[in-house]
Amino acid sequence: MNSKGSALDKYLGLLNGPQTMGRGLPFWLGFLAIVAALALGPEFLSRYQIINFSNFLISGFMALSLCLIWGYCGVLSLGQAAFFGVGGYAYGVVAINLLNAHGNTDIAFIAGIIIPVVFAAIVGGIMFYARLRGVYIAILMLVISLVIGTFMRQTADPDYTIGAAYLGGMNGLRPDSPDDPLLPSLIFGFGQTIQEFDGRSVSFYYLTLGLLVAVYLGLRCLVNSSYGYFLVGCREDPERTETFGYDVRRIQLSVFCISAAIAGLAGTLYTAWGTYIHPDGFGVAQNILVVIWVAVGGRKDLSAALIGALVLEWVSLRLASEGEYALLVMGAILVSVMLLAPTGVVTTISDVIERLRTNRAQAEGAKAPEIRKP
Amino acid sequence: MEEFALIFGYIYQYLDNIGFLILAASGLIIIFGMMGVINMAHGELMMIGAYITAFTYYAGVPAPIAILLAGVGAGIAGIILERLVIRFFYKQLLSSLVVTWGLSLMFSQGFLLIFGPSILNIPTPFGNFPIDEQTFGIYRLVLFGISMAMIAGVWAVFTFTRFGTHARATMEDPEMADALGVNTRHVYALTFGLGSALGGIAGGMFALTATISPFFGINYTPLAFITVVVGGGANVITGLLASVLALAGSQTLVNNLVNVYVGYLGMMGTALIILLVLPRGISEYLERRKIRTERASGRE
């Protein structure tokens, strides 16, 4: 390995590593094309469509967060929306309380990520260190999400206030003053510079897109690093990983917290996007949709899960305009994919393409596919 | 007399909660406890039972027969599901969890499309009896009695009948059972169907006390699971009884001390603590203790 620019090489290598599908020039050209198309979206999409696309991108964070723990580490959580909702409520509560004093929502944004992590550390710490079986963790997370939702539903009583924020029961979180019924949108401030990202604006769309690309690339590096190998080790054979001297529980807990941070970010962005957060954010539909996106796209690959979320969200929106059967169709898609392509649609298609390419390469008598040096 | 009413009130609530949990979990102890399939659509099978009960009841069928029809309907639905979907997911816990959750979404959303979000009600039969100044519904005690009868019935079926022996053999070692001439495909389908039928009957029984809507199921699935999981798989029936006694006990207690929501939380908390101490459920612990005491007495 040459010493010059080795750090850059290292990170580029991580982006291209073996734990993620899609390597080499064609994939990255396609990736750039998609990002460019999304970035050019505001040029030829209506304002309403851009608002919807912002929401699709937010779903992408949820898919990535579940893909990381379920696909890579083998820890399925049916209650991923718990972190989404906690993040959303945390952002809202802090923003309402600090906006007037600070003039920005920097701390609220951070709180929307950190508080779900703390929550995940407590819940996950108990579950993983007690060595609860995987299925129990999955169901327990769903129960936790539903229990929080039930609690939030019965907070209509005016006593349920946190500072200036009123939890508001079924009406959703809002400030405890009659003149300003909405939650603050994202306002970043650095010294004198203040930048507001109104959820209905193009700037919010670019912010979300930028964050999503950053999280996606960051996770690619993470899962291709040695940490990613630990994750896959925990998924494939926890006993063996433990025998090699790694603390499976600690790896599971840490990845659970990272996943909670991403889901919390999604909840924060969602709350800022609609200036609205509601107990239904903890509900069954919210939880199951994340599982559907990831399972249908392909749980063992970040790109597949992300594509699954974006495509299915778009499909749901189209269906929603024609009647109330979007969720029914989503359920049917999930069941059919689990039966016909259990590894996920995107993963299956990519496997087929890969096989065709190798077959052709072999048929032409070309040299065997290049083996990447470590 | 006042104290008697108070104490009776607690016992009544305790029995009510026990009956509720046993009915909710009775189908799942077969499907999850024996077959090892996580059926997230169990609540929806109960919902099917509740709808069948409601429609046949309003068509003029007497309630007990309507409830039996609910069992038949849910059982048939269960057998169809097993043949079409579930059988591809044996021994894949997480995948069966996900696919059955998809089924549950399809059922609840499908019923929402067909029957709309409106709520159905069936009057609760048998009336009340007063003690001191409080009144107690007789039907709740009937529920408790039937839940006990159902447990006894499940035990009897799996202990004494030919089908029960075949089913236990198949769950223990499918290949060996197959080699010995058991039609394991039928056994799997029928066992799943039986579990679904029990769910349907439970749904029908609850239909007489609860409101029926397309989202009926979600109230029961997690509870039923937790009850079965806390009971453990070593001996599903003693496990279920022990788990129900503990969970219903904590729920009744906290319910009276604080409120219904915290009572629910208390039950979940108790379940979590039991699972943290005994990760494989209560029955596993009881079985091990039994073996230990048997060994100890054998040595003397």
C-alpha cells in the first residue's frame, strides 16, 4: 500500500467494501446520477411534490436505521418508530422551550438525536445484557413503542406540559400558548448566521437530501470497517464471535444506539418538516412500514433498503390518491416478497445481474473476475 | 359485608384478568409454544372470530353457536394461511415474525375496506349480580370458567388423542414422525388450524364484551405473546397457568393501586422482569426443578 493519500484510499476502500452491494465504476456513476436527479428535482417538480419528496427522504433514514441493526447485526426491532417518535417529541419539546431564548433550534436538533440514543442505551442495555432472545427483543420493542403511544394519547390533560410545551394527547405536541399553535421549524444558527429550513421549502429538501447522502455514505464506511465485520459476525454466529473474544452484547448495544440516532434524526426532521408530531408516530402502521421497506428492498444491504423505502413511499402516495388501500397493498407486497424473494427485491435483482455478468465473462473465456486485494 | 364486597371485588378482577389472558393466549400456546411459529396475525384471527360472531348473532343465531362458528371460521382461515404462507417459514423465527405481521396488516386493512371503521357491539349476556353496593357481571365469570375448560381441553387433546400424539411427535422430530407414517403436512396444518380456531373462539367470546373493529387484533397479539413467552416452552400448559397467575396478579394489583394504564405497564414490567430472570420462561424453571427434586429423591 502506498503511503501517499493512504487515508483517502482507505476511506474510498471502505465505501467500496465487501459488506455493501454495488462496487466499481458503474455503481458509483448510477449513484451520482440518482443523487443528481434528486438534486435537480426542484427544477422540474411542483412545490407539492417537493414537499412529498422531502418526506420520502425522511423515510430513507428510517430504512437505513433498521437495515443497520436487522440486516447487518441480525437484531430485528419491530418498534423502530419508538426512536422516531421519541426523537420527534424531544426535538419539539426542546425547540418550543429554547427557540425564544436562543433564536435557533441547534440544541433541539441535537436533543432529537441524543435523547433517542439515551433511551436506546437504557432499553437496549437491559435487553442485550439479559441476553434476551432475538424474537423477544423484536416484540418487546413493538410493545414499548405502543405503550409510549398509548401514554401520549392520554396526555390531553392541560397538566401534561414540559416547560412551554404541551403534550396535547391526540392533537399532537404544541406550544402551551394559544397564539402560536405550530412547532418551530428547523433554524440553524452559527454565531450571527441564521439559516431557517422551512419544511415546505426547497432548502429543507436539500438539507434532507444532503443529510441522507451523508448518513448513507457514513454507514457504508461503518459496515465495511472492522466494526462492520463484528456486526456481521454477531448476525451469523454470536457464539463463535464471542469465542473469538468479542463482546457480542456490547456490539449489539452500540449498533442499537447508532440505529436509534438515525431514527431519532428521522423523527426530528419529520417534526420539523410538518411542524407536527402526533402519538400515531408510535403506532403499528409507522412501525410496520419501516419493516416493509427494509424487507422488500433487501435487509442485508443499505442501498437495497434505501431504494425499497423511496420506491414504496412513492407507490403508497400514488395509491393513497386512489383510495384507502395503500396499507393493504403494502401488506400484500411484503407477504409476496417474503415468499418469492426472501432476501428482498433489489438484492435479488442485483444478484441476478451479477450472475449474468459472471456467466458472460466466463463464456467469453475472459479472465476470472478480479479479486480485490484487501 | 363491606369488606367482603371489597375482597370479592379484587378476586373477581383477578379471575377476570386471568380468564382474559388465558383466552387471548390459548391459541398461541399451540402455535408459538408447540410449533415455534411467531404468528403476529393471531389477533387478526381473533378479529375474524369476533366479526363472524357478530354477524351470525345479528342474523339470529344464538350466541354460543355463533361463537363456535367463529372458531370454525378462524380455524379454516388458519389452515388456509398455513398451507399458503406459514409452512414456508418453519424454523425461521424472524422471517415468520415479519411475514405474519404482513398478513396481520392485510387482514386489518382488508376488513377496514370491507366493513369500514364502524364499531360493532353485541350485548353482554347473563346480566349482573349485586354484592353490597357493587354489581358484578356474570359473563366475566363465565369467561373465566370457559378459559379453564379450554386449557383442560387443549391438554386432553394433546395428551390422550391420536392426533395429539402425532402432533407432539411431529413437533419434536418431523423427519422421524414422517418416517413412522405420520402425515406431517396434515399435522402441521391441523395444529395451526386448531390454534387459529381457539383464537377465533376467544375472539368470539371477547366480542360479547369488547367493541369490534378492524383494529380489534392489535389489542391482543402482543399480550398473548408475552403471556406465552413468559410461560415458556418446556411445558406450555403449566407455563401458561403460572405466567397468567403472575401477570394477572400484578395487573390487578397495580390497577387498583394506580390506574388501568399503569396496571398495563405493571403487567409488562412484570413480564420483563420474569424474562430477565428466567429467559426461557417459567415452565423451563419448573421442569428443571422437578427433575432436580426427582433426582434428589431417587438417590435416597
